[in-house]
Amino acid sequence: MYRMTKELPDAVGQRHSQLLRGVLDICLLALIAERPRYGFEFTQALADSGLDLVREGSIYPLLSRLERGGLISSYRAPSGSGGAPRKYYRLTEAGCAELDGGRVAWHGFAGAVSGLLAETGADTDAHTDADTTSTGKSTS
């Protein structure tokens, strides 16, 4: 069980951020596979999926890297609101292949982690750092 402290939301946020960092590329490719998107739409779609830790400013460097790597391409199209043209991103053939491989890798990895956590799902209260004796006093 978690200890209720002021740091808990920060600790959970940091953990989510670290986990997301490793899979954000695949998440972006998956969103582009649905349809071409522009920058702000990625942030919205990620937040709608529960990944609201991602800020718009962190999306653009990733999109640039994916484009330099040949996984996506971009084009400009008029804004629906009559504003400046927007830069949209679409998958290339290499991006489709990367997404397919990333999905397989993710499902295998997530399945392995889920299996491990289920197998070791013992009562975590019995294994805290403040072990107590039958008197209720700390042994440390």
C-alpha cells in the first residue's frame, strides 16, 4: 500500500513520465496511423487516452526525430478555422513497419511485466521497510 504523503502525486507523476518516455514514439505513430494529425491534436488525443502528462512542447522534438528517421512525413494544409496553415504528419511505409514491430514488442513487454506483477502480488504491507514485531514496535 502507498503511504499517504505530499510527495505521492509527484512520485506517481514521475513514474508515469518515465514509463511513457520509452513508448511515446509508438503512441505517436499509432495516433498518426488513425489519420494525419497536427501538433496540438497529439496532446489532446494522448490526454483523452489518460496520458495527460505529455505537453505540446515535448511532442514537436519527437515528431522532428520521427520525420528525420523517415518514419513520418509532413505536409501543410489550411486550418479549418481560417488561420495559418497547419503542419500535418502521416506515416511512411517505414513508419507502418515500425509501428507494427512496436506493437508486438509492447504487447510482449507489457504481458511479461503484468505476469511478473501478478505472480509476485503478495501482500506488500507484510514487506514494508518498517517491519514490526508482535509488540507493534519497529525492529529497525
